[in-house]
Amino acid sequence: MPQNEYIERHRKLHGRRLDHEERARKKAAREGHKQSENAQNLRGLRAKLYAKQRHAQKIQMRKTIKQHEERNVKGAPAEKEPSEPIPAYLLDRANPTTAKALSSQIKNKRAEKAARFSVPIPKVRGISEEELFKVVKTGKKTQKKGWKRIVTKPTFVGPDFTRRPVKYERFIRPMGLRYKKANVTHPTLNVTVQLPILSVKKNPSNPLYTQLGVLTKGTIIEVNVSDLGIVTASGKVAWGRYAQITNNPENDGCLNAVLLV
């Protein structure tokens, strides 16, 4: 599990404190006093940086308030085919539409954010640890320990992977279920090529599966696209690109993915 995600995992498993909302409300209420104290007591370079930060925040707040006050904003309507022919002298005219400035701005930001994180398969079935791991009993006959686990799904481990000593290895990833290449389809060009896998970026089921490199349906992987000749905006050849797995590798025996462009 990545080091920075243990808090989120604990929150999912055990929930929050019973007085969490009350503590968060009180903390938010104290923010104004804290900012006032800092503004009065900070000296030197820290005071300059803090004043600059507060100045930017106040400007943004004033802009937001101004947008709230501007109830109606004129804009061009969405173009659609007219049912009847329009005379030549009316072609250049556009009937302006009115909309709320703030609501339209928020909708645009949400649409941009959704487009940036949109993937071919937005929802997948969750995989439990009982399904993914198989318990391995080790030790003497009389007192066998059950702390080892065998991963029963396909995985990716990387070229420089070295197994830990048997005595300390908790998760065993079989050699027969390791994948190095994926059949990646380019959605725009409609071509499928076999590309080497660089890493596993995100497994939607569990952060632990991401760390182990488990390859299931919906997992985001990074593939080497240097052979495709994809060029970035600066003119350099792109090396790594993200792709999402679209099949169940344990059933098909191969890895199919769609490139995220």
C-alpha cells in the first residue's frame, strides 16, 4: 500500500469519529482568528509572503461575489439547423441568450474535469481479498502459520523485480500469471498494437492491488508508446501513455486495453 494512503484506507474500514462534523465546524470557525493572528505577528519575509497570499485570496473572493451579483450574462446560443430558410440580411445576426454567470462557469469547470478523468469503463466490479488471495500455510506440522498469500490474478512486477527471501515474503505472485505486454487499441486511429507495460498506475478495487501490480478489468496501466510515433505539444516523441484494461485477463489469457488520449 502506498505510504500516503493509509489514512484513506483506515477511514474506509472504520469510518470517522462520532464528533468529526462538530470538530470540523469549530476548526473552520477558528480559521479567521488564526489568519488575524498571523497577519499581526508575522515579521520579515514570511509576513510579505503571507500578505501576498491573502491579497490573492481577497481578489478571488471579490471576483466570486461580483459573479454572484451579475445575475444575467448574455451569450451566443447553441447553433442548430433552422427549420425554415433565413434571409441573407439575417444570417449574420445571433439571438443572444441569458444565463447565470456563476452557474455556467461551474458547469464548464465540471465538464472539463470530467473530460480529463473520463475512461472507457467508468465502473467495474469490486474484487474482495478473499477472491484475490489464497492462504498458504507454512511452518512446522504442529504449528502452521497462515500469514502468506498467493495472488490468484494476473500481475505486473517490472523488469528489475527480485523476490524477497522466502522467510519474509508475504505476497507470492506466480511466474505463470505475470504479464509484460498488452494489446493496446488506439481509439482515434482504430489500430491495435502490442506494447510493453511500464507500470500499474491505479487499480480501482484497492490501493494494495495497485502496489502489488494486480491486473484486473478497469485497471489503469502505463504503456510504452514510443513505437507509435505519438508527438507531444512541444514536438518531442511521447514515451509513456496511460491505458485502461477492458477485458478479464484471467479468463482470456491476454491483456487488452484502450489508450487514454
